[in-house]
Amino acid sequence: MKKTFGYLILLALALAAPFVVYPVLLMKLLCFALFASAFNLILGYGGLLSFGHAAFFGGAAYFTGHALKAWGLPTELGILAGTAGAGLLGLAIGLLAIRRQGIYFAMITLAMAQMAYFFFISAPFTGGENGLQGVPRGMALGMFDLSNDRTMYFFVLAICLGGFLLIARAVHSPFGQVLGAIRDNEDRARSLGYDIERYKLLAFVLSATLAGLAGATKTVVFQLASLSDAHWHMSGEVVLMTLLGGLGTIAGPAVGASIIIALQNYLASGPFAAWVPVVLGVIFVTCVLSFRRGVVGELRAFIRRSF
Amino acid sequence: MKLFKKLAASASALALLASGASAEISDGVVKIGLLTDMSGTYSDVAGPGTVTAAEMAIEEFGGTVAGAPIELVSADHQNKADIAANKARQWGDTENVDAFAELVTTSVAMAVFEVAKQQNKIALVSGAASSPLTNDACIPTGLHWTYNTRAMGVGTGSAVVAEGGDSWFFLTADYAFGESLQKDVSKVVEAAGGKVLGSVKHPFPASDFSSFMLQAQASGAKVIGLANAGGDTINAIKAAKEFGIVDAGQKIAGLLVFLSDVHALGLDTAQGLQMTVSFYWDMNDETREWSKRFFDKTGKMPTGIQAGTYSAVRHYLKAIEATGSDDTDIIVAKMREMPVEDMFAHNAVLRTDGRMVHDMYLAEVKSPAESSGPWDYLKIVRTIPGEEAFGPLSESTCPTK
């Protein structure tokens, strides 16, 4: 009951936000919150540190951009095409990567993501260093003109809410429980008769698909897809967001993404413009050293201790 | 009491006057958003120096134009199109920015063009070099000020071919600017009877040029053309020196070299290099006076991009002063109508395709013996008339020209 009430307040805030805050910034925030939440699914709940999620995010961004710009698909189909593309890419990379654990898993995903990056830099349809620009936003459901920022915001909010709900559902389902068991003790889960490879692969593909959904939506918002979406910096940034917000919590990654995006946005035009990476680095080190559970994790622990 | 009344009356009259004068200035402020590379490959040729240059233009107006204050905001786009587009969009949407300035790196300029087109704002391009900006990729409010790749090709390309460098191999930065520069120079080389033997693309930005240099060496071309800029050009020239390519008889042609690059390379390495420049500080009293003021603020002599940013911002403000409005269409029309007249360009014109046509200069780097001191690096070999450098308007493929 209390929880439902809290969610309703959050929803009301989200609906009112674009009338107070710049909608494009909010949309960016939502997209990255979804990206980080998708990443958290595999790291926080599956215990697999992927260092190649930018490939899914950036890949979907390019696929969607191309589908909308060159093929002239309607916006929803374009986003779906990008998301499906990221899912397939996730399946291909996942099949290889889940055979290994720990650092080897991270290295395989990184290597595959770098291969994807070099594909994107040299493939003619991505525009190389220039990126894909002038991607049309189009209409939602053929009725709502998305070139209006507020209309676009509600469209993005709907997509991201769908994504968050799917993640929350997956985490609290029997599938999520098995995933947690595999994370905590792989051998025991195997001895209980679970086909852990299949669970891991499914989680990986789900995470890649949702990361793709975030990337595809981002392309429509900004009307461009560029190499920085697919660069390994992006893979690193999403790790940072997730750890800062709180690993293995539902709200953590969204909070972490909000903090990072807000900071980047705020610092970009101040005296610290050239120091953004340093500031983020300091925050990361502080977070890892002093509050390892992340903002939401610490908050939850504090509430449990005190009440 | 009487005095008080008088004061109040004159104050309200003043207020009326002020509000009347700025009635046509949107939001009561003229705001320029400057996007540049503050910390990366192009931060020396453009970067913080362009902010200083724009500030100098604003200072000339005493900080106000047509009764409204002039504000300058700047941001680092890190040479990334997405960051630039997001920032420009935000400035236009929420901070009432009237014009975007500088925009080094072609991909950035193109991304900001997209935003400027949607929001109907002016883009004053100084640092980006690609000639498509006033051809296929042009927009009605995108003004390309300092130079372009065609002018570079005409200047350096033809000069090198005339000296017998008739077979070329290109080292090209792998994005729109590099491709555009290579294409424009190839045209000039082939028109002059030279041959292009091949090219290799390098990632942008790159630090290790050894494998590309070896390819260029193996091509057997007489001239290795560097279709890149900034830190990339410096690294490539250094690599060429390390591999003894120049000593072995091949010639390096830097197609987009700036004063700051010569400063970084040193005269020993750079001497004899021919380069096309839009501006050199030591040309006449006007340029020396302005550059000295610039030097006092930054500790460096200005590059063409920095001087061009000054000129573009100044001309933009001149148009606002003349019309008393900051409406995009009125200002662009006025900017075209008035000749560009300042220390950077004389009697230059802004064409309908967005190209600012002014004279360019072919320069040669002095030898250490010829140089009388720091920053005395170039001698002007030839003045290239604007029409020759940028081509006639009929040649432009801009659809809205």
C-alpha cells in the first residue's frame, strides 16, 4: 500500500517534470537510467561484469537512425528495429562470452564491443566520425507530433517506464531468483539442476535488448547517432552509473545515471568544463572507497538500521 | 521635492529610452554561444583563444549593442558532434542564445547546422574547414568565415605542383573534413597535371603515424599530402622526420597548418614548409596591433581561426548595431549587404551560399636564421584573391544560394 503510494508520487513527478525542467535533459536522463538499469540486470543480478554494453547501446542507436533516416520507417518500428538488432548482437556476443567467468568474461565482451566499434567506424551507413545526423523524430502512433519536446518526453517516458517494469518483473520472477542463486553460488545452482548457461544467456540477451531500447530511444530524442555511443568510454560510464547508484538495487542505476548526467550537464559550461572526467573520477573513487553499496544501497541499509 | 520629481522623471525617460531602443532585441540581450575544442587536438588552433577573440570583438562595442547587453557563453564540445548538438539545442531552447560561433571540427559544424536550421539561429563557423559547409551541406543561416578546404588546395596544392611535386600520396583524417580536403586538393593537383597515387585514412585523432608513414614512403610519391590538422599534422610531421622521409627526397605538404603548429614543431623541423593561411599577425599595423592585444591576454599569437572568430562576431554585432534588431533573417540579410571590413578581411563579401570571400595568403615557414625572434615564423609568398581561393558562386552546389 505504502509502496504503491510512493510509486504514484514518483509517476506524478515524472509527468509534471517537463513543465519545470528542460525536457531534452529529462529525456537524456531517462534513456541513460534505462541503459544503466539494463546493465544492472546482468551485473547486479547476474553477477557478470560486461565491459561491452556500449556495443548494444550504440548499435541500436545506429540501426534505429538508419531505419528512420534511410528507410523512412515510422518511429515506433525504427525503435523496435534498433532494439531487435541489439538483441541479436547480444545473442551473438553472449553465446561466446558466457562460457567464461570474471575477468575473462569482461575481456571477451570488451573485445567484441571493440570489434563492433571498428565496424561502426568503417561501415558506410554510420557516417564514420560524423555520425548519423538529422534523424527524423516523426510521429508517435501516427497522431502525436514528436518534434514538440514535451510530446516527445511523454513518448520517451512511456518507453522507459515499460523498460523499468520489465526489468522489475524479471528480477522478482522465479527467473530472477535463479539468476541470483547463480550469482551467489554457481556450482550449487548447477547441482540443483538448473541449466545455468541458458539462464545466463537469457539474462545477457535481455540486458542487451533493453540497453538497445535505451540507445534507440536516445537516437530519436537527439536526432543523431554517433561514435561516442559505441565507444568503450560509454561501457565504462554505465559501470560508473550503476556502481554509484547502487549495484543490485532496482532504483540505484537510475539514481546513478541521474547524478552523472546532471553533473556532466552542469559542469560542461562552467569553469570545470575541461575537468569533467577528473571530477567524475574523484566521485567514483570516493564512492568505491567509502560507500561501496552506492547511494541507494547505503540509503536502504541506513533505513534498515534505523527503523 | 522638486529635484526628486525631476530625477524620477529623467529616470523613467531613460528607462523608456532603453526599452525603446532594445525593443527589437529578443529577451533584451544578444547572446552568443561559442562551442569549441577546449582541451583536445584542436585546442591550440582554436580553443580558449577563440573565446578571447570573441570577447575582444564584444569589448569593441563596449559590451552593449543597440541598447542591449552582449553576453558570451562557451562550452567544450570535445570534438564530438553529439555533445555539440545537445549543447547548442539546449542553449537555443532554454538560454536564449541568438547565434552559435566558432564550431571547429566539421562534424560539429554539421551537427550544429542541423540545430540552427531547426531553431532558425545563425551559425558563425570559423574553425571547421570542409567546403561542403557552403555546398551540399549548406543552410541559409550558416556562415563560413575563415577558410575552407578548397582554398587550402588552391593555395598549397598548386604551389607544390608548380615546384615539380607532381605525384601525390595522401594521409587523410578519417572524417568529413579529411575527405573533403583530400578531394579538393586532388582536383587542384590533377588540374595542374599532377597525379594522385593513393591515400590512407588514419583515425582521428591519432598519435602513432609510423605505419601510415611507411605506407606513404612505399608509395614512391614525390609529395605526401597531410589531409589532417592540429595535433595530427604535428604528429605526422614528427613521424616523417623520425623515418627520414624528407631526407630521402619525399616532400611533406601540410595542407592545413596553423601558426600554432609551427610554434609547436619549431623552425628547425618546419622550415621551408609551405602553407596557406587566412591570417598572419605580422602583415600590417592593424594586424600587429590587434595581435599584440591578443598576445597580452593569451601569451600566444593568434591563428587564423581565432582572428576569424573575432571578425565573424564583430560583423554579426555590426549588423545588429545597424538594424537595431537581432532577428535572424534581418541580420543575415544585413551581414550580406555590408562589406566585411576589419583587420582580418578588407572589403570582403558574404555570399548567399554562406561563404565569406576574402583574400588568402600563401606563406612559407622561415628558417631559424631568417627569424628575428619568437613568433616570427612566416613570410607571405603570394596573396591569393578571394575569388580564386574560394571559387565563384556559380561553382557552389548549395541548393539555397
